Amino acid sequence: MQEAKLKIKERILMGSGPCNVHPRVLNAMSQQTIGHLDEQFAQISKEIKYMLQRIFQTKNELTLAISGSGSAGMETCMVNLLEPEDEVLICINGVFGNRLADMAERCQAKVIRVEVPMGEIIKPEHIEQALKTCQPKLITIVHAETSSGVLQPLEEIGKIAKEANILFVVDAVASFSGIEIKMDDWNIDAIYAATQKCLGAPPGMSPISFSQKAIDVILKRKTKVQSWLLDVLILKDLMTAGKRSHAYTSPVSNTYALYEALLMVMEEGLENRYERHQEMHILLEDSLKKTGFEFIVKPAYKLPFVNVIKIPKGIDDVVFRKELKQNYGIEIAGGLGKYVGKVWRIGLMGEGCREDSIQLLLNAMQSILKKCK
Amino acid sequence: MQEAKLKIKERILMGSGPCNVHPRVLNAMSQQTIGHLDEQFAQISKEIKYMLQRIFQTKNELTLAISGSGSAGMETCMVNLLEPEDEVLICINGVFGNRLADMAERCQAKVIRVEVPMGEIIKPEHIEQALKTCQPKLITIVHAETSSGVLQPLEEIGKIAKEANILFVVDAVASFSGIEIKMDDWNIDAIYAATQKCLGAPPGMSPISFSQKAIDVILKRKTKVQSWLLDVLILKDLMTAGKRSHAYTSPVSNTYALYEALLMVMEEGLENRYERHQEMHILLEDSLKKTGFEFIVKPAYKLPFVNVIKIPKGIDDVVFRKELKQNYGIEIAGGLGKYVGKVWRIGLMGEGCREDSIQLLLNAMQSILKKCK
């Protein structure tokens, strides 16, 4: 293969995503582009659908990956399910809940916020309390808030939503393929994810899935979906060989990468993959605690693949992370929202979730801290 | 690099896009993912901006590539520039004009259609006539209609729009880097393109540019842009190193590919590149005419890189194209809209626009036609 003039200096990515991509996935992506109407592409898309169904644990027919970031998936859920004047209950415990609220407002929906401080979870009683004074069409919640490192339990809230006949929409951008998701069992009606987090593919696609209940709501809309690009009734043509030309051109190379990354998840086994993310988290946590680092999130709600720790007193956030990147080639993430300058977020996602990465990081952190003191 | 299990059977892509990608671009894309907040990524994005400005021939500061297909760029123009009740004049001479109208209607704009049959161009007098009875906020037009193979002259219409103080929005999805575009000289206020046509990068990004006049219109909006994902006031943060985290995660690998493909355009030189597309078109046209093929579009408006020819009598469209793909590995496009089953569309875009591809195609077509007769 002829060499590019572009030369990227590699990094060890241990932030909140994107994470490093396995050479097999890069190799898949670098194969020659074919047409998005090619029967090979139809076959790849079909297999992707099955693998996505497996990871989301759903039987939903409308399961596919769209072009765009996780935010494209987020907006797809909002524009298809909401119409002007609809009430929507948005659970907020970090940055991405706020983004959902922003999008819902742009759909002219009436947003009811259920808000807890960053680092906390939304409890079933918060939802029950809110439902006393409103009748939302849907409830949205973020499964894994990378801004705060919180893992949100979903099962109980899914039950409440089902009983009240409210659509349940879940942000699985970061959790996808890193921790268990049971879309059907947890009564989730719409879900969206991203490729660059625990899956370890490059950013650029968003896996989504809609339940029959969600599709029925869309079919009964009084108004057209406000986005052509994200209209699921058009998007579903991306899955159908003869109708592909009715929708936009699929990102062919990203689809290769997604296929290979999903295949690697299947080869590893979902259980093993979740266990690896958990084990590596414990390894990192134990080591960091021994060094005196404090974790922000309560043990019960701690996200294994985004570890939020307090920046030690006297250490400059920006200087430390710059040194870590420049001299050790390791990227970790700083704080978002109220956490800016106060925490570091250490990601253990996909390919970055390995013992050797953790050791490299721990050694580098030790050296820099020593130097700073 | 570890080999992928995914094995793609390569094709010679001579349809309406995507087209084949140069090995240098594939090599760029296959480099390891870095964070979208990395300073290397900021530098790449900055250089991409300069190269896009060069190809669009504009000084516009708001010039960048967004995540998504050309349709994402199309919708970006519509949602940012239109508000409910706005009048918009949409020129339609093929499939993509209709898509623009659909998107504008989803913005609750009042769509006025200026329509000519597929294969024809929109003339300045069509616009002047239409302006007698409406006061649109913007006029949209497709520079290169790949559905009909028509190249639309823009300069005169740009003048009319400027004099009437109407925003001029151009679809450059197919024309980008295949034929001259003079955004500033032609008074174009918003433009969008795609990476998988004449540029020869994989699909997945859409270069866009907005004039100051367009930005002023956006800043004076009474309503919020209905899409968070495509709001240019958020998108512009993708260009600003310190603010990148406010927007979505950029498609890092596609950005590498875009960078390398743009670099190759700069190395070839814009003039040389346009000339190559023109010369190869003449070569193909001469050879096809000798074989008795008829062209649909009048010589004056013929798109060099999408050649629309009538299917000879007695030849089955689907059978012929299947044979061409299966036995010769060559993909050409069938007809769209009223042209379904009646024409073939032969693309000469980017890497596919080479003498050897043309020879392979001509020989294959001859052999299959002989066999059919």
C-alpha cells in the first residue's frame, strides 16, 4: 500500500473515547471502497444488524448503524419520537442529559427535567415523583454518563415506563459492548450507541434500535419528522438492498471497521468482554487507591470504563495531562461541567482496557507526580 | 498490520459515486485513531480548512467538513438558513432538487418549485420569472445533478440572487474538485459537498462553507436551529481546538482520509485535475459514440464526470450491469427517477477518471453487448 504523507503520532488513548483501534479493525477499514448498493455491502449490513441485535439483546427488526457520531443517534431518537407540544421527561445527571434536553427543545417538546447532581444516579422514586405532575410521551436516560463516571441502573425505570405506557429511550453511547444492556428485558423502546467507545472502532457511526412500540408511535405522527437525514422511515432503507439509493450514501469504510470490531466482540464473547472491563477496572482502582487517589462516584454506581478521580492538591490539571501526553504518549480526559480542573477521567475502553496500558499509565503518573512534588 | 477477517472483493467503481480510493488515502485512513481534542487533530483540521477554501475558491472563515454524507451538508444548509414561514425557491431538474424541497418543507418553509425536465438546466429567466411572484429568502440549486448528468451554470443566477438580496445555496456534492467552483465570485452564500465523488475519499464527511451574509442571517434567527447536530454555531466549535468538546466527536479516520485526498488534489493542481476530468470525458464520449451510443444531455450542459447514455434497444438493464459487475468487476449506475431502466450513468470521478479504467470498461461493454446480440 502506497504510504500517505500524513503521519500520525500514535497515542495510548485512556480518556473518555475515542479509544485505540485494533489493527484488525484498521486493516478492515483500509480495504478498497465498494458501492453502497453492492450486494457485498448488503451482506455486511445484514450481519452487522445481527451482531448489533446480539449486543443490545433485542429482537427489534429496526436495528442498524447510521452515519454520524453518537449525537446523531441521540438526535435520531428525539426527532422521530417527539412532536411539538409533546411532554418529555429528561433525566439529567451530567453533560449528556443536558444535550438530550437541548435537542428535545429544538423539537418543540415540553421538557420536564429530573435532575440530580453529577456523580449521582436517578432513582426510580425520582421518576415516580415526577410522573405525579406530568404525562410524558417518553423518558430519556443516559446509561453510562462519561462526564461523571456514573452507571445508571435501568431495569426498574424501564418497568415504571412500561406500566405508565411511556416510551423509554436510553443513551448507550459509552456502555455499548462494555457492560450488559438488555434492551428487550428492560423495556427499552429506543437506544443509540457509538462506535468509538467500548467497541473500539473509529468514530463515525451510531448503532440504533427501535422497538415495534416506538415504530408504531412514529407511524402515527401528525407531523413529518423534522429531519430528512434522521427520519427512521427513510433510514430503514439503508438496510434493504433494493432501496438503499433512497437514503444517503452509507459511510462504507466505517461500516467495514464496524463489522470487524463487532466480529471481534463476538469472538471474545460478550460475557468475557464485560468481565474484562470489570477486572481491569478493579486493577486500576486498587492501584490508584494505594497511591492515595480518591474516587468521586459511590462504589455501587461506578462505571468500570470511566474512572473519575480527584486531582491531588497542588497538581495543575493542564500541566499534568500535557506532560502525560507529550512525554508518555498517553491521553486521559479532564473534567467536564462542574468537574473542570477538579477531576481526571481515566477510560478503560475496548482495546485500551488491557493490563499493559494500565501499567504504562500508572508508571507514567507516578513519575510525573514525583517530579511535581 | 494484523489482517482482518473481512475480505472485500474489489470493484472498479464507475457509477455515480462512491468512486475508488487511492491507496495513499486508504493508508492515511488506516493509521491509529487519536483523540478529536488532540493538537495533531486541530492542526489537520486547520489545514483541511485551507484546502477546502482553495477548492471552493472562498475566503469564508466558516469552512469545514462535518460528519455525515452529502445529504448531511444539504440538511445543514436548510436547517440553519430557514425558519418556519420563510419562502424558499428550489430549482429542480433531478432527484437531488426534490430532496432539497423535502428538507425545506420539514423546516416548515414555503417551497416554491422552479422545475424543468430531467436533462435540462435551470435558466436565469426561469428564476427572474419566479421572482415576480415571490420573495424567497434563499434560492437552492444543484451544480452537478448526477441523476441526469447535467452541469448547471451558476454565475448568472448568483448575480440575480445577489441583486435581489437573496441567499444563494449550491449543492456541490458531485462537482467538488471535479469541475471549477467559484464560491465568492459567483455570490454563493452556502455550499455543501461530499468526499466520495470527484475527491475520491470514502463517504462519511461533507465539506461545507457559509458566507458572512449567511452567518448574519443565522445570527438574526428568531427561532433556534431545529437540529442540534447540524447547528453551524455549534459545528464551528469543531474548528476551534479549545472548544471541540462542545460539539460531537469528529470522525477521526475519515478526517485523515479527507486530509490526504485534499493533499493529492493540491499536488495535482486544481486546473490539471479539472482538465483530466474533461479529457477523460471526451475520450469516453468519443469511443461510446463510435459504438453507437446516444447521450441524453445536450453538449453545452454535459457533466464530464457523469455520462448518461441510452440503453441500446433489446438490452436488459439489470442483466447487463450484473454481468459487468460479476464478470468484469466494474460497477456503473442505472437510471434514477424517470430514467430507471432507460439509461446508464457512467462515472469518471477522481481515481476512476483514468484511461485504463475507461479501456477496461469499453472492452467489457463490447464483449457483453456482443454476447447479448
